[in-house]
Amino acid sequence: MSKHLLIFICASLLSTSCSDNHNMLVQGEIKNLKKGVLYLEKISDGDLIGIDSITIDGNGIFQFATTIDSPQVYFLSLNKDPKKTIPFFGDEGTIDIQTSLERFVYNAKIAGSENQTILDKYNKIASKFQNRNLEMIKENFEAQKEKDEKKLEALEKESKQLLRRNYLYTTNFALNNSSSEVAPYLALTKLANANIILLDTINASLSEEIKNSTYGKALRSYLEKIKSSEE
């Protein structure tokens, strides 16, 4: 029996047995990975917790099976190295992750999660704000060395404008995707320090299903906490 046929049979048997007890299958391949430990993790109550782990020995094919109550972000980590950790939106069904050892995060292609597809669209534009912010940090450092007050004032003004544009883009994106768990997730992770009006607007736009999701409940709890502290 060939090696590839054996892998296919094992994967099929595991998928069948897992479907009886679990509702999310995370599978894929890491090219050029011969040895290492893969971890499936998620954040719960503010802490990063381990869900499962697999020891890789010989090839980079992997498979995790777990139970998910509501779509949320998980992490695929190699040897618990922060630089080799792939965040992805978990959901019911099969999530396929393909990447390489050399460019573990940057080469990652994730399929099988509609929420991940939506989040990827957000990140494509949001990365432009992040890149400009990094550029301004460098420019600010150089302006400080040269004691260029005019440049520093201009950078401070641009920084505030960039933050405002980023907040508005994130809010509009969340409102346009209010039927996705991505909306409350962005509100919690990207707008936590924004005006509460923006968070309230997003929360009000969510469908009942999303309001009762993991991130929907967390957003409501966060808003209640802010409002109670202001009273």
C-alpha cells in the first residue's frame, strides 16, 4: 500500500469518527515540515488555552477535531512560537490550512470558513492603515532627532486623522457585515478604545443570531461594563 493511499485512508477514517463527536475539523499540510509540535489554541476568558496538539514526525500533514459552540478565532501554532502562529476563524465543518515551514504565517491559505473570507477582506484594507502607521513611527523618530517641530506637528495631525479613518472604516465594515461574527469581533479587537457610540451602533445592527454568538455576547457585556462605569 502506498504512503499517500495510507494517509488518505487514515484521514477518511478519522474524519468519519470525528464527525460523530465533533463539529469542526481543522486539517492541512505544512510543506517542508519534518519534525515539530502543532498546537490548536483559542482565547477563553482572556487567556490563551490549548485545545489539542499533534507531534509531526516525517511529513507536515495534520488534522485536529474539536467541538465548537460558536464561530471564533483559533490559533494554529508551531512549537508555540509567536512568529509561527496562524490565527483563523473557526467554524463548523472542515477548515483547510495550507502553508510552508519557511513562511508559516505569510504563505497560509485558509479555506472552509466564510467568516475567515470576510475577515481577509477587512485585513486587506486595514493593512494599509497599519503600514502607514509604521511609516509615521519611523518618520516621527527621525523628526525628533532633527528637532523638526513642524514635521512633528504635521505627523501628530496625520496620526489622529489616520486613526479616525481607521475607526470609520472598521465601523462601516462591521455594519455591512452585521450578519457575521466578524462584526462583533472587530468591535472588540479594533474599536475597544473608540467612541462608545460606534460600538453601540454596531451592536444595534447585529442580527439576533450574532448577538447570541460568543463575540456578540462579549460585545454586549463590554458595553454594559463601560456604561456602568460612566454612571
